[in-house]
Amino acid sequence: MLTLTALLGAAVLVTAQTETAQTVPTQPETAQPETAQPGNNLALVGEARLQVLLWEVYHSRLFAPGGRYQPDARPLRLEITYLRDIDSAALVKQTAKEWRHLGQEHPSQAEWLSLLAGLWPNVSEGDVLVLDINEGSSQFSHNGETLGEIADADFGPSFLAIWVSPDTSRPELRRALLGMEP
């Protein structure tokens, strides 16, 4: 049985032509509102589904003030609905790998990875992991339950860069999340 770690590791060896990030309709199968929470000004910027080879991994949605992503705008929200079971260690390992791909180095990265290892649970198909980026901190929740906060203003943008940086390993997913034309 293949693990997600093995699948994601294999994806690095696969050319961009076989790895796809597919855009999906604005109302996914698990219809959710296009605003992140009642009473806030966050609106859907874009959404995408990550598929590695034949396996669907997750459906992601990005929310920003007025539905327009600006890197320095706050609050921001990244919502990921998992389409398969993944253990937390694999999520942390993939985060480190994506930061290396981006060439991101931060003095707190090792500490952040350690915090993530303690915060994130194993996820199951249908679970939703949310990152809320606010001024000065970022908060994670899992299926609506708060997991914890990372009180470092640099963490949120560094983590979100995995998806929205021009240098991301998944440019099609980036374009869809940012609401850009393919």
C-alpha cells in the first residue's frame, strides 16, 4: 500500500505535464459559503483541487478581504478539505519540502515545524484544516475546532507562500487559488 509520503515524493520526480491542479466550480461537492465567516469581509478569491497522478489529495480555497488577494492584507484564510487520509507527520514533512523548494529560510522555521507537528492531527477524508492569518499571528483549526496559534507575524505569509508564491511547485493550483485565468 502506497503512503501519501511516497506519492508526494514520487510527484517530485514527475514532470509538470503529468502533475495537475484542477480548478473546480465555485460551489464544490461539499457546498460551503463563499464568505469565510458571518460578519467578516472575507470573500472567496479562488479554489483548486490538487491531484497527484491519479490521486486527489485536497480541495483548497483562499479567502481575502473583498475577494481580492493582496499579500499584506489581513485577515486571510486558507481552507483545505482533504480528499484522503494523511498522517500529520507527512503534512509536516511536505511543508518542509515545499519551503525548501521555494528557497525560503527563516530563523524560526525549525521551531515552526515543531509547533506544526504538535498542532496538526492526522487528517481523514473530508476533514477541513483552516489557517487564519491575522496581524501578528496565525491560527489553525480542524473541523471547526481551534488547534492553536503561532504568534509570529512571519509564519502566516511563509506558510501561505507554499500555495501563492510565483515560485510554488504547483503553478496551476496557484493560478486557480488566486482567481487567475489558466
